[in-house]
Amino acid sequence: MKLLELLNRLIRDLSGIALGFMTLLVLVQVFYRYVLNSPLSETQELSIYAMVYVVMLGCTIAVRNKTHIAVDLVGRMLPPRFAWGMRQFSYCIMLFFFGVLLTTGWKLTTRSMLQMSPSTGIPLGYVVFSIPLCAGISILYILEQMFRDRVRQTPRSN
């Protein structure tokens, strides 16, 4: 669990660095476009790629902190035993979703490694890799939550 906390801290730091990098690139782009009248195509493309990583890394942070969108109205009205079952069902749906993202994202990553970005020449697979990377990390976080939930509130048989 401490390893996952360290991973979460690393992801938060990387996300912050990517956000700062994206902001810097946009500022440079604005300066070149409006002050020097000579826009740079590379900065726009790189800022989009940084934004992709900020969003995908932010998704893993939301999964870890349980701040993603959830409808918990029904769960709050149920008895604890059924609420526990509903949470486990929700975790299973999330695992399925991120599992699909992981497998299809990996296939897309391997296919897009040969495709180069127009202005920077970076293989697009590096950008697309954010999908399976963040899906895999989200799966780890969901499994951790399932384990903690099971240890805390294992339903008692009547």
C-alpha cells in the first residue's frame, strides 16, 4: 500500500510538471504568434500532448482519491451489507472498463508507434501510451480499494 502511495505522489508530481510544461508552451506560442508574428507549430502540438497526459494522469488521481463521478444516492439508502455489495459491483464495472482501455489502448499504442506527428516527428504511440498506462494504474488503485473495502467491511453471514 505504501508503494501505491508513492506511485500516487509520483503521478501527482508528473501531472503538475506536465501542466507547467503545457502552460509554458502556450505562453511561448502566444509570444511568438502575437509579439513576433511568427507562430511555432511545435509548441501547439506539444502542449496538446502534455494536456493528454495531464488528463489521463488526473484520471488515475481521481480513481485513487475516489473523486470521480459517482451516483451514491442509492448506496446511501441501502443497509450496510447491500451497500458493500453495490460498491463491489461498481468496482467490478470499473475494472472491466479500465481492462478494455488497457487492452485496446495497448493495441492502439503498438499500431501508432510507426505514425509520426506532423510537426515534431514524435511517434504518436508515445502520446497514445497514456491510455494503457493510466488504465493499468487505475486497475491497481481499484484493486487496492476492493481489498481495503473487503478488509474493513466484510459482510457477516446471518
